[in-house]
Amino acid sequence: MSKMRLLLFGKALFALSFLFFFSAFYMQFKEEQSFSDPIRDVLSLPNDDKIIISTVNQGDIVISSSEKNDEFDSDFREDNNFEIVNPLESENNILRDKIEKKYGIKVKYGVQTNNYFIGDLKVISISDDENIRRGLQELENALALYPIDFFKEFNKLGFKLNVLLIQRYDSANVTGITELYDDVVNISISMDYPFNESFHHEVYHYIEHFIEKKGGKFSIWNTFNPSNFIYGDIDSNLSFNQTLMPDAFFVNNYAQSSADEDRASTFEYMTADSKYVCYNSRKYPIWKKSYYMSLMIDTYFDTVDSEVIEYWERFIY
């Protein structure tokens, strides 16, 4: 083979290898970016079903203790005996008080969350009043999507909702945490991530906690899954956010980890800003799951009217 042919052959091999490298990189990029799923993973503490940690990336979060922070919960919001140094701080307190009275919940932020922790996981409090204002406004808007007195109904069963607006957790990628106890549910939300997706996902855990306390059981839930499916055996081919197939059985991979996370992840899609194609037919498994969840909420909440299409039902009716 002549030198000229060898040179041309070498150039061709180099070009071909570059093409293979670019193709592999592009396919990986498209796989990662093909679907924007706000909450990709929700990690429960080992051997503890009372604390649920939501993250944007799967990873190990080690918490040595999951004991309830009784000192913090015993007096969730102390009197505002600190000096108000600017008008926005005063406006934030007024808005917070308005939200608390209207919805029957407690809200904490800023220096009031400095001593809050979940085991060894600590929070980084919000120090910027503008960011606090944004969090309060997003919280108010999210709460307004639920029926009047919906959150006050939880109080009648003997437990209340505390919402903590924080900047972030001291463990990377955590978006929100729900702590479920007999007399209180604490939901903390990181303002470093989109608010609505995290909040509605966490609220569903609160909703299901209420339903279970009233004796509700999702007894036919598994009939909406493949006949041989077992929670914990993850198959990406069954997930909507992986395949974009409207007849997928699960909204994302984490929904396959447990039945309650399946429902919480589905509720996140039910409260999304736009309708996904998995709601375009009553034959689709995700539609059936969403419909069943709506029936359960209708059954166990007095503040939910079966004749009214609630916000989370607008894609299924």
C-alpha cells in the first residue's frame, strides 16, 4: 500500500473514531435531557418510614438519627420578639401570618429555622428577605390550588402541618423532606429548587398519611401494574419519563420503588403545569392510577366535593 493510501486510510480511521465518540456523547446527553422530571428520586431513611427525603439526583444520604426534634416541634413558631430592621421583613411577617390563619398551618423561615435538623441533616436558613418573600408567595399560590379549609381538615384528626422554607440542606441535591408523625407533619422545602414540584409531591405524603389514619387502604393499587411487577425491581422501560410512551405504567423510575412513592410521584404529574400524553386516554395505567387516587381523596376528605373538579383532577375529567 502506498504512503498516500496509508495517509488517507489513517485520516479516515481518525474521522470515524471522532464520529463514534461524538455520537456516544450526543446519545448520553439526549438521554439525560430528554425529559424534565422535577423530582427524580425520593430517598427514604433506612428502616424508617416516617421521614422521606426528596432529591434531584440519586445518592447516599446518611442520617444517624431520625428521632423527632421535640424541642423544635413543641413551640414551632416563637413570638416575633426580634427587631424588624426593614419594611420587607415586616411585609413578610404579615404575609406569613395571613397564610397561617387562612390555611391553618404554621410557617417558619429565616433565623427561625436555624436550630432545625433531621437526624444529622441540618438546614441552611434563608438570609435574604427577597428570597423569603418569593418563597411565601409561591407557598400561598400553591396552597390556593387546594379546596377551601382542606388543610384545616387535617387539624380535626389531631395533627397539623408545619412548613419550613429554607435555602438548602447541608447535603447536596435534597429538594424537600417530609416527616410524618402522629401529631404533626413537617414539610421543609429548599428554595434552591423549583418550588411547586417539590411542594405538591411532599403534600401528597401528608394526604396519604391522613387517609391511612382514617382507615383508608389502596387495596387494588397493584392491579394497575404489570402482573409480574414487584416494587423495588426498577425497569426503565416501564417509566414514562424514560420512554415517553403514553401507556407507561409509572411516571418515573423512582415510582417503581414503593407503592406510596408511586402515588406521590403520580400526584406530582397530576399537579403539573401542563398535561402529559399519559392522560390522553382512560386506558392508560397512569390515568387509572390518578383516577383511583382522586376517588380516595374524594372519599376521605370532607372538604373535597366529588361534584367539583379539583386542581389535581383536571387532567382526568
